[in-house]
Amino acid sequence: MSDLRRLGPDDWEEFRDIRLRSLADSPDAFGSTLEREQAFTESDWRTRLTGPVYVVDDPTPVAVGGLFDNEGVGQIWGMWTDPAHRGRGHARRILDAVTPLLPRVQLHVNVANPAARTTYERYGFVGTGVLEPLRPGSDQGMELMVLPREP
């Protein structure tokens, strides 16, 4: 069985490695780029780990995802699973760890990535129809998805 672990600032090198792997594998899944993040310093990587970031080890990190507090709304970010390990429930385990942390949770998904969208819909996220560019200069779009909660 794979292990779910929360990373902290001292795990910055491990996080850097899986994040750069994710950007190299799936460049259109993220608002950032491999080139941008390859230039990050140790301090940049440590800062990114101040919010909860989880990895699934099998036995090394094969899935990653995090959450940051955006004025009381949890923003899921950086979700990725190594292609050789997809379909094993790793995304669900990470979402199970981060979604309870704030009462409202949302994420953005590339409209050209139906597999990711399906994963999020199965978890309970609902598309809002609100679209924005993937990143400046990109012709791809992301849709905002929210996780409805019982009142």
C-alpha cells in the first residue's frame, strides 16, 4: 500500500523534484511552466510548502497536490499523478486530506483535460462555467470547479 505524507519546508528538494516532473509531463495542466519553476531558489520552494502539500509514495513520490487559503476559500493546486500510477486512487487520497481543511474548496481544470475533470467530478466537484486563460499568452482555458457542501 502506498503512503500519503504531508510535506513541510524541509522536504523542499523532494517537492521540487516531483513538481518539476509534473510540469515536464503535463505542461498544459498548470498555470506555471517548467522553465519558470526550474529557476526557483531554495527559498521559493520552501515558501510553497508552508500550506499543506501531500505526496503519495509508492515507494517514491508518484502523486502530489496541495491547498492554499485564498481568503477563506481553499484553492486546490498542483494536482498530478505519474502516468504509470494513474487510476489507483491517489488523487482521491490527496483530495480527502485537503478538502476538509476549509469550508469552501475550489480548483481550476484545463478544459482540454477530460480525464482530470472526470476525476474531480467523481469526487463531487461541479463546474461553474467560469473560464479563464491557462496562463498569460495561452490559448487554452481553465474552468473553475467548486465542491458543494451541505449548509
